[in-house]
Amino acid sequence: MLEQLKRILVIVGHYGSGKTNLAVNLAMDFRKAGKEVALADLDIVNPYFRSADFTGLLEENGIEMIAPPYARTNLDIPALTARLDAVLDTDRQIVIDVGGDDAGAAALGRYSAAIQEAGGCDMLYVVNGYRYLTRTAAEASSLLSEIQNASRLEATAVVNNSNLGELTTPQVIADKLLFAQETAACYGLPLLFTAVPEEFSGEVRSMIPDSEVYPVRVYVKKPWEV
Amino acid sequence: MKGNEALAEAALQAGCHHFFGYPITPQTEVAAYMSKRMPKVGGTYLQAESEVAAINMVYGAASAGVRAMTSSSSPGISLKSEGISYLAGCDLPCLIVNVQRGGPGLGGIQPSQADYWQATRAPGHGDLHILVFAPSSIQEMVDMVFEAFELADTYRMPAMLFADGMLGQMMEPISFPEKQVKPFDKFSWAACGHQGKRKHNVINSLYLKPDELEQTVLERFKRYEIVKEKHTQWEEYLLEDAEYVVVAYGATSRIVRSAINTAREQGIKVGLIRPKTIWPYPTEAISKAADTAKAFLCVEMSMGQMLDDVRLAVNGKAPVAFFGHTGGIVPTPNEVLDEIRKLAGGDR
């Protein structure tokens, strides 16, 4: 499934929908498949819980981390790095982790022309059907329209990342398949996959046999969960 | 939900339809959320020109008898302190949210608990207290927002939700309480129009005669005693047989709890007292634990501020150690475990 995706892969969605965890997993899997990979943290609206937190892990695995110059410092200015333009211009696989909502997607808009010139992208809209205010397909698709306007790019697929944090069970995930399918249908988009913590992937596969399951490792944790 | 959004939604559901704020990391999502949702419930969202303006708008709205709130992070709370004092001096209910970050000065944007002294000792000038709730989960943030508004109205005093950047930014599953918000009749004191049915109500904190001012403050402090007696809240964890007691609140208490679980596996009899209100403070619970405990450890994301209250409560009955980080560094469970082991003699 990953091999069908374009070289430039953009992850957008609501705050806390699980974009960062998905982006780190995708970057790691592209790397395991033998590709040269860069992960760009384009989040300039969120101070914590972001891709730049995983710089060490990514670099150990030979993945280039591209982050705003002041990410994870106390200088909360929305500065972007020129390095992203440079990497867009290469033939490397790049995963772009965008900030939440339309506010976060505004930074992506800055790169829309460069992305089109570089051959376009796949833009995955990550949804969590348990998130307040994106619990119905109508709500989730209305947020996507705001994100598309701000980013000046169009989503090419929806990803179901429905979960309830530490209360997640296989059933919790499977219950939101229909929601994700309906959200995708609002825009005539495919539902690319349902992201599932690896320990549940077998069980969820048997619950939703006709739908793609993408096993993920949970990297984004709270200080007391480490 | 994300902590900042959850507390904002809780305030809306608690009937707060007047929000006045100013952006600052790491609480900006509170204002952003309110700006989106408030028009849909027919309320007033106003981004003020400064924190000083925002708290004074709360002062005005609270005077008119409506539920009003503001939110900020540490440097912004300092700016609000004059207004908080006026609100307390006029016996006005409101909610102030502090999603703390590192200080002093502009400090940093990472989580911190270094505003404890400010919240409990001097949220503003003068003889005053405000209710201070210290949640440790997002569910508790939601529940405490409802409670804060209710107690603020009941005792006519400002309440603070005392969170930190970690709680504001993290995600947790929550549910909103399905309860009807009690309508408070503020007609007898609020400046909301007398309708020819009563004398003018005056909202004022200036007293021309010193004895009148003293009398007003004395009456207010009698009310504070009732609050202390009825509304001090804390949680005890594995305390029954504990030889060693850790005191921690907020996000830090979650880290401590994780360390305590590991210490228990290693045979160390350690428990936790977690203040859920830091004013009023659970002095008696700690004092009682000090009758049997061998030693205490206070853990905070500060240089040791709540430590003062722990020492006052222990009152020399047992040694009190401290461990903390400041400037936005979050302690790890392993660091806390090391401190617990040291407390237990290091021979376990």
C-alpha cells in the first residue's frame, strides 16, 4: 500500500487526531522499505507533542528530520526552515507532518506551489471519530474544507485513526470504520487505511476484513507512560 | 480531547457565555476554541487588547451577574493580578485559568508549576484568597471547571483552574457531566438593573472608613473558613500502610504515581497525597499522615513552593525532602523513584 503513495506525502487533520504518530510510523516504514526518507515537522502552532520530539529516534534510523529552527525551544515564533524547499527538489521520499486544523495548515499553503511543481503530493486527512467536534462525517468534512482552503492543496485520501487513547480496544477502532468511510465519501475520496496499534492489528483485521489495516507503533506518549 | 479545548467546552456547558482572553502559549487553544464555539451559543467572545483589559472585562461582566472567565499562562496571570484583587475585593465570582509555563519573566513555553506561591499567597494585593483547583487529568479539568463556577457563585469569590502546559496540550478521553447547571440568582447583589424592585446595587472595593474595610475583610475571612472546612479536596493513594509519603499535585502527581507503583514492586511502602485544591489546602490530611509516616517527599515542577505548605502541615513531625525540576523540565518516573529509594534509606 505504501508503495502506491507519491514521493511527497502530506499529513493533515484536527488537533490531536494522531498526525504525528502516523507520520513517524510512515517515515520509519518507508525507511525499512529501503527508501531515502525525510520527515518534515511543519507544525508551527503546537508547542509540544510534535515530530521534532523524535529527532533522535529518526536520525538513528537514518531519517532526516526537518524541523522549524526553534522547535522544542522556548522561542515560539513561527519560523520555517529553507531545508524543506531543498528536499522537495530532490527525489527523496518526504513525509510532511502539518499542524492541526486550518491554523496549522496555513504553513503548508506556503509550500503548495513548490509541491505542485515537484509533481504533486498525496495528502492524507487523518480523522478520529472520537474527537469532539469531528465526530460526524459532516463535521469532519467541514473541517477538511477549511484545511484545504488554508493549505491550497486537496486531500487525496482519508485515514481512519479513531481511538480513545489509553481506553482504546479493537472494538473501539472497528466501531468508527463507517464514520471514516462516510467522511471519505463526502469528498469522493478513498479510505486509505485504518491505523491500528500493532498489538490490536490482528483482531481489528478480523473485525473489518474488507478494509485495509495499517499497524502502527505508539511513539507519542505522556511523561508517566514512558 | 485536548486539555485546553476540554476546559473551554466545559466552561461553555457550565453556562459561561462570556469569555475575555488574550493569546499566550501554552493556553492559546482555550481562546481559539472559544472564538469558534461562543458565537454558536450566542455568547460573547472577546480578544482583549491585553491581559489587563481581559481581566477587567471579566470584572465588568461578573459585576453584572453573569458567569465570566479569562484564561492565560503565567506571565499573563501576573498582568491580571490587579484585576483579581479587585474581583476579590468586590466579592465577585469568576473563573481564571492558568496553564502554567516556565518563569520568571517571559521564561519559557514548556510546562511548569512555578506559580504556586502566586496562586495561593498573592494572586493579587491585599488580604484575600481565591479558590484554586489543581487538576491532574483532563477529565478532572472538565469536572473542576463546573465545580469552580459553582463554588465561586456560592461563596462570591474568584476561582482559579491551576493547570500546566502538559495538561493543556495533551490528549485524553473524557466525558462531560450530564447535569443541569444550577441557575444562581444574583439579582440581590449584581449591577444588572434594579427594575424598580430594589435599591441600586453598588460593586465597589473602596472603603472610606478603615473600620468598615476591616469589617468587610473580617466577614470575608469568615466565609473563607467555611470554604476551608467544606471544600478542601485531596486524593490518597496507597496511604494506609505507607511508611513514606510523597506529596505532589497536577501532572507531576501522575509521574509520582507511576514511580510509586514501581517502588511498591520493590517492597518500599510508599503512598501519595495529592492535593486537588491548593487553596484551601489539605493541611489536616498531611498532618494526620505525619503522625505515622517516617518521612515525606514533595515533588514539583518548581524549585519547591508547595513544599512550604507540606512543611507547615507536617510541622516538624517528620523530615520533608524535596525533588523538582524547573524552567520547563518535566521530572521522569525514574528520577522520582531514585528519590523515593533515597528516602527509604537507599538500602532497598
